Amino acid sequence: MGRRMAGLIMAVATAAGVVGISSPARAADDAAGKAFFEAKIRPILAESCVGCHGSEKQKGGLRLDTREGLIAGGKDEGKVIKVIEPGDPAKSLIIEAVEYKNDDLAMPPPKKKVSQKLADDKIAALKEWVKMGAPYGEKAVEAVKK
């Protein structure tokens, strides 16, 4: 009976994220998560996002050049718009935007009616990043000069 109880406690703890699974908040500080951010996400944000959502410009009141800005969200008519739900890509507006699921929200926006949609591998990386809890590097992301 003792082994059964121990097994049950272990199963419940694992399902609750206590053992072996990082929570989105912890993942944000995780070294592997930060390495993923640096390798996969920083280049996407630098090339495609922070030119309009960075330190110099904040379209929609949104900054993506820091994790704090990302979590703070954007603004629409004074109302805060949450763009990310760390750990849940399906509830994250940033994923809806890059998937071009909504013409009014497509990011990066089309130029002269030509889609600027990110490649599928970049969208997949962004989804994985959100699932990880949106870990971020130590320094702000700077836009790539075009």
C-alpha cells in the first residue's frame, strides 16, 4: 500500500508541474530557455518586430524589445491589450498575429498588399518559445537596420 501511495503522489506531483516540468514563470529564467531565445527568437524579433515595436517606435503602444514590454502588452484607445500568455500559444495574440489568422492583425503587416508572413519554421519557433514561458535574454533586442 505504501508503494501505491508513493506512486500516486508522484503522479499527481508530476501532473501538477511540481516534478520535472517547468512552469512558464520558471522557464523564463531557465538557461536552456534563454539559449533558445538567443538562437531562435532574438533574430526573429530583431528582423521582423522591434523596428515598429521597440525603443524608438511603439506602434499600438507595444514594445517587444524587452520581456517587460512583451508582458505589459499594447494599448488600444487606452485599454491594455495582452499579447502573450506565457505557456499557452493558443491564447497568445502574438501567435494569432504571426499566423495571419486575422487580416486586421497580421504581423508583420503586408507591404503594398504583399504578405510579409514569417516562414513556418519561425512561427513554430515562436510557438515553442511561448510554450516555454517566453524566456528572454539579458539585454534588449535591437532592430536590424535595413
